Amino acid sequence: MTTATASPKSLLASRRGIDAVVHLGFAVLMVTALIRYVLRHDPSENLWIMVLAGVVCALYLVTALLANREHTRSPWVIVLVATSSVLVLLAPSFAWCSFGLFFLCRKSLQGIAGYLAGGLTILAAALSWFIFSGGTDIVMLLGPLAIGAMLTVVFAQMEQDAAEQRRLNEEISSAQLKLAASERRAGIIAERERVAREIHDTVTQSLASSILLLEAAHRKWPAESAQDEVRQAGNLIRNNLSETRRLVHDLASPAVDTGPLPEVLRDAAAAYVPHVQLHVVGTAREVPPEVRHALLRVVQSAAANVKLHAKAEQATVTIGFLQDTVTLDIHDNGRGFNPEQISAPSESGGYGLRAMKQRVEQLGGEFSVESTPGAGTIVAAQIPSEENIS
């Protein structure tokens, strides 16, 4: 179950609307009371009451303007309560204004001070009406007091609800900040993983293959085959330099990822296994760029593993274009291994299969490795090729 909470802006707008109604109500009551008093009394009796009413209005205006500020409103509220109480006791016609003052007092003062100020305004109205009745109508005394008690309970509940609303909003804001921080951390981790895969599938694999070729050439030197291996190592290093520059610039896909996909994959594998064979199943078609990039990196990493570890005589890349997926198989007849005994990634290696699996699964695909010691290895991937994959 979820709890709906209002936003701080909606709460502020609601509060301002209530304040406007209270202020308008006080103004209507004050004008009505003035008209009633003037019509019922001689002009000689009106002057001081009208002056006192004007002072109350001025104090009300000042208090209302300062109601949202701290440490500046308490003296004004005290003076307002005292002045309005004198006015109400002298002229019962103004007793109705006490209910508008009640809400202003409760808004301006917190805790016991708010209860006392609001209670005094209602008590002044009750005494004024009771005295006006000649002290004979107890309803004039108890009625306003009962209304004041009910208003106090209702206002206290409103304050409690508002405090709870603020607490919930603060909790939501805190949770949103924590979620944003968590998403940022997750984004950083994901980006680090992506960069690590890019570096592994390009720079690391190419350098490792180059080192392997140079070591073989060193052992065979000065035989002609050693020179061929040196040239192949040089080509790998040059390609590696180009890849590194692309990664430093914007971590974009390599330039070869612009032609037909089967040719791209064959050329990528041939950089590590010169005599690789390519088979295409189905009719070749365009696939989303992220799928092309993932397939390319899988081929590069798998071919590098064939060069570094498999000691294979033959390697075959098979790409299949199915109705809504693209499949990729890299098979070699090398020495194989036990997939269940793959060591954890470390500074010495072991990251390739993990990176390939992450690439494929992030695109909603499936990745698998089949291998047996002495019987070769098959690296297989299947990725949805729809344009709306995520």
C-alpha cells in the first residue's frame, strides 16, 4: 500500500488559500460590526470606538504580514489580543471578529502561547455577550466558549496533520536524495564496467597477442617465419594504437564497424587468427548499432582467447540471421578447458568471458561456453535484433 503525500508547493498554496479566507472573513466581520455600531449609537459615542477598531485593524494587518517570520510576531500578537479584548468588552458588536483573531493567534504563536492567545480572544467575546445580556443568558457565555473549544481541537488536529505531512515530505525528499545518489553510484559502476570491457576487448587482448607473437619470433629468429610474426605483431600494435586513440577520444566503435556485419566480424577475428573461416546462415541484414558493437567485441575477445590459450589449428566464426535474433558461434579445435574451473578475474587475466557475458546479457541476449579439455571450445551468443531492444 502506498501513501499519497502532497508536494511542498501544493501545501503552501493550500495554506495561503486558507489564510486568504480567514483575512477576508475578519475584514467582513469588522466592517459589519462597524456599520452595526455606528447605526446603533450616537456620534459622540462612536469616535473612540472607531479609533480603537482602527488600531485593531492596523495591528491585525501587521501581525498577518509578520505571521511567517520568526522572533518578530510575538509582541504584536500580545498587543493585538489585548487591544481587541478591550474593544470587544466595550462594544459587543465586534465580538464576532474574535473568531478571525483566533485563527491568526494560533498561526502566529506555537505551543501554550497559541492556546492562551486564542483562548483569551474567545473568552473576551463570551464575556462581552454575557454582559450585554445583563448577566442573565448563560448561553451567551457558554456558547462562544464551546465554539472556541471545538475550534481549538480542530486546529490542533490540523497542526498535527500538517506536521505529519511535513515529516513525510522530508522522508520522501531524503529517500529521493538517497535514490539519486545510489543511481549515480550505479551509473559510475556501470560506466567503469563498460570502459573495462572496451579496454579488455581492444587494448589488452591486442597487446597480449602482440607479446605472444614477439616471443615466438624471438625463439625462431632469424628464420623467415619469425619475420612474419614480427610483422603480424607490428600490425596488431598499430591497430591497438588506433583503437586506443578512439577510446581516449569518445570510446566509439572502431572504424571497421561500418561495413557489412559478416565482413566486420571476419576481419576482427583475422587480426588474431589469420586463417579463420566465416559461415553466414540466413540473409545478412542491418542490425542495431549496439548489437553490432557487442558482436564485434565478442568476436575480438573470443579470437584473442583462441590465439592466446587454445593453441588451435582451425577456428570458425558462424553468424546467423534469424527472424528477430542474431546468433554468433566461435568454434576452435584447440586444447579446450573446463568452464566450471575458470579462475576469477585478476590482474593476470580471466576477464574476457565475464565481459562477453555482460555485453550479451545487457542487450537481453543469451551467452554460453561449451568446452572440454582436448576437444576444442564453442563460444555462443544470441541477441535480439529488434530496433527497440533495451
